Amino acid sequence: MGVTRTPRGKWIEEGLRALSAGGPEAVRIETLAQALGVSKGGFYGYFGNRDALLTEMLDAWEREVTEGVIEQVESGGGDARAKLERLFTIASSGDGPMTGTTADLAIRDWARRDEAVAQRLRRVDNRRMEYLRSLFGSFCPDKDDVEVRCMLAFSLRIGNHFIAADHGSHSRAEVMQLTRKWLLR
């Protein structure tokens, strides 16, 4: 009986977890192997080196947070408001290794020090904004209004994590629901 190999995707997910926890410096082959409970030899069956893993991590992240999310939103059908509701739900649900806010923030931090990562992040953010524009644009005739709604929605996705403010008699969840309602008016 042959030895079961750790799937390539597991290495990528574990790499994204390490990146989220400690930045690109934390993505170390031996550490990932320990976290996966395997020897590091299996790593080299998939990746030539650490840089190859980092590239594939970014490729997987980019695919999942752009086309993967868009496909998920579009597959549910409905009008633009229904799609935006679905998108807001997806964006606020969980903190998985690929699509969670923690990975997004770690990549943003990395992009501050690495121009290639910054270029990729710009491409990802532009794709996300393009999709938001297509949805808001279907029911907002004013292009300025569309741009403001896109910026607010996207800023909430990234910045909500950093806001520690209380909201008077409202919970954070209530304020987020009110914000969604306002954006979709």
C-alpha cells in the first residue's frame, strides 16, 4: 500500500495560515510540514522552492477572492441587489485561510514591502471594484453615486476589522445591517 500524499492545496492553505499569522517570513517549509503533520520531503513533490509556494499561494488567493467569489454570487441568480446581499454575506462570513479578512490584511501588509505583491493586490482590488461597479451601476444611474457606494462597501470589508467603536444603542451587527440597507437603497 502506497503512502498518501498531502494534497498540494493543503500546503497552500497552511502557507496562507502562516502568512496571516506572521507575514511572509512565517511561511517556512519545515514549519508548514510540522503543522500538517508530515515530512517536508512531500513539499518538494509539488513546489521547487519556497518562492514557488509563495507564488501559488498568491495565485490561489487571487482566484478565490475574485473569480471564485464572483462565481458564487452569480450562481445564486437574482437581480443586482440580491447579488449584493449575497456578496455582503460571503464577505462577512468566517475567516477562512483564503477568503478571510486575515489573509487579505496580511497580503496588504506584504504589499507595502514587495512591489510584485503590490501590483497583484492592485489587480485584485481593481477586479473587486469592477464587479461592485457592475452591480451598483445596474440600479444607480449616477456614476458618482456608484463609485461612492463601491468605495464604502469595499472599505467596510477591509476596515471593519480595525474599528473598535461602540455604536450607542446598536450592536455592530445592527449597524452593519443598516449599512447594507443604506447601500442597497
